[in-house]
Amino acid sequence: MEISILILISFLLILAYIFDISSAFTRVPSVILLLLLGWGVRQAAVNLAITVPDLAFLLPILGTIGLILIVLEGALELEINRSKISIINKAFLLALVPMVIVALIIATVINYYELADFKTSLLNAIPFCVISSAVAIPSVRSLHKRTKELVVYESSFSDIIGVLFFNFIALNQVIDSETFLGFGYQLLMIVGVSFISILLLSFLLSRNSHHVTYAPIILLVILIYALSKQFHLPGLIFILVFGLFLGNLEELRHFKWFEVFKPAKFEKEVEKFKDITAEVTFLVRALFFILFGYLMETEELLNLETLPWATGIVSLIILIRWFILKVFYLPVKDLLFIAPRGLITILLFLSIVPDQGIPFINKSIVIQTIVLSVIIMMTGLMFIQKPGKKPLNQQYMEEVFTGEE
């Protein structure tokens, strides 16, 4: 039995790797194929009368680890310098403004139909408003550098802002000036924790001579995130800052204190750490979506009662995104449909405690929203030119992303 499970897991992960490679050519996001793969395994197990233990408890664990690694992997690839200020500002606004608008509209609709009070409605609306970096980042690898860079920034910011927004609403019974002061204190706390943790982790990475080096670093990152979450601190900020620090060592060379990290050795270790992080991230992300696909019920996916609502939510997301892209003078054709929902939507939905839940916001509407948004992204990606071909709006894109006129 153990050998059969080992063979199955190895086979599924090899298929996931093939899906990941093929997505650059087919423009079919690997998440769609992984969900179908997990669903297919479930159907096979049912038809063959194979008893499989309940694996639902693994979903939030894999999701949390996957979120940490995905944000870390994305941050490691981002460059921070003066030339990036414009794109960072645009990405932050593109992540924040549509999220708030869509959340308020969905919450207003829920509250209008008297399904819940406005605060509870807003809490249940937020999971639908967050772009999934777990889906978006792998899906844009083959696109132009500027587009890919903006998507990585935007989706990473969206994850962080979404978690902060969700926790702020969930953990505060009353929203007033005192609440905002407490939130500001939490941000200062995580900045302090991040600063100390980053220095210690970086020193460990630069000085460790043991043959096992990178696994302890990744485990310590997960531990710090988990502890910060335990104390209701925004741990994703630490993950983002840590990744940006390691990914931008060139910008730190002119500081004398940086010599303590032995820059030559440190940079080599960071390159290896990036590779290891990418490998582990792939495994965790693949396992998460295969498991989520396995746990999907066919009835939930084909629920005709929630399908119009899921369609309405996705339509609203695209409409608001189109409007914001126009306002910020960003290329609509290249960015409009890259707004998938996924891992973070599932995690936030699972984080809603029963007494704050709304029966109408159920697993069916979550699954349908995710699937529809990913299918729309897949369709949109098929009409975006590949990097080998110079698009007609390339000069326009360069001007918009760099802030040049």
C-alpha cells in the first residue's frame, strides 16, 4: 500500500512538472490541469472503490506554506532601485484600489439582500478580491519582462494587502480610531521583527558551512511567519522584505556594514537559495492544487444556483480592472485578464470562523469563481504576443512602466 501511494504521488508530481513546462507553449495555466488531475484521481478512487483517508486537514497547511514560498520566490526575483519606483507605485495601486472597490460592492449587495450585516458581508467578500500570486506568477513566465514584472509586484502586493484587510476586519469587532492605531502598532512591530530576523537569517546564510544550509533557512522563515500570525502580525510583509533584501544585494554593496556578510560568498549562497526555493515552491504549489482538485465535488463545480453569482463576481472583477487600467494608463490588452483567484482565496475562505460565515458564500461559489477567473486569464493569455515578437505597443508599455513621457 505504501509503495502504491509513493508511486502515485511521484507520478502526479511528474505530470505537474510536465504541465508547468507545457503552459509556456500552450498558454493553458498549469493550475487548471492540476485541478483536473486531482479531480480525476478522486473519480478513479470512487469508481475503483479505493478507500482514501480524509485529507482535507492538509489543505490549509499546504496553502499557508505555499503562500509563504510563492511570495518569497516572487520577491527574490524583483529588483528595487530608482528606475523601479514608477512600476512599484502602479502595481501597489493596481492591487489596492480594485480590491477595495470590488469588496465594497460585493459586501453592499450581500447586505442589501439582508444575508448578513455589512461587516460580516465585507469579511466574506474579501477572499474574492485577491489576485492569486500562486496562479498569476507561473502563468506569465513567457510574457514580456515588463508585463511579468508588474504582475509579480501586483499579485504579491495583492496577497499581502488582502491578508491585512481580511485580518483587520476579522479581528476587530468595532472599526474606529483606536482600531487603526492598534493596526499601525502591529505594522511597526512586524517591521522591527523583520529587520532583526532578516539580519540573523542573512548572517546564517552567509556563514553556515554545514552541508545542510537552505532547509533550515526556509523552515525559520515559515516559523517566523507562523509566530507573527499567532500574534496577529502581518507576517507576509516580513516574507516580502526578506525576499527583496536577498534579491537586491547589488544595491547594498556600497554600505560598509554589508561587509559583515562576506558579499562574494553570500551572493553565491543566495543564488543557490533561489534555486532551492523555486524547487520547493513548485512541489508545494502542485500538491496544494492537486489536493484541492481531489477534494472538489462535481456537484459543487456544477452548482447552477451559485453559478450566476460566480459569473457576476468575475464580471465585476474584470469590469473594475478595465476601468482602473484605463485610469492609470496601463496597457489593457496585456493586463486585463490577468486577475486569477486561487490559493489565497481558498485560504481566506477557510479562515472564516463559523459564526462569521454566510451560508450563501459556500465552497461552490468559491470554486466556480476560481475556475472562471483562471479560464478567462487563459483565454486572455492566448491573445498576448510572445517576447520573441515585438508588439506594436512595446514603446507605449516601456513609457508607462518606467514613468517616462
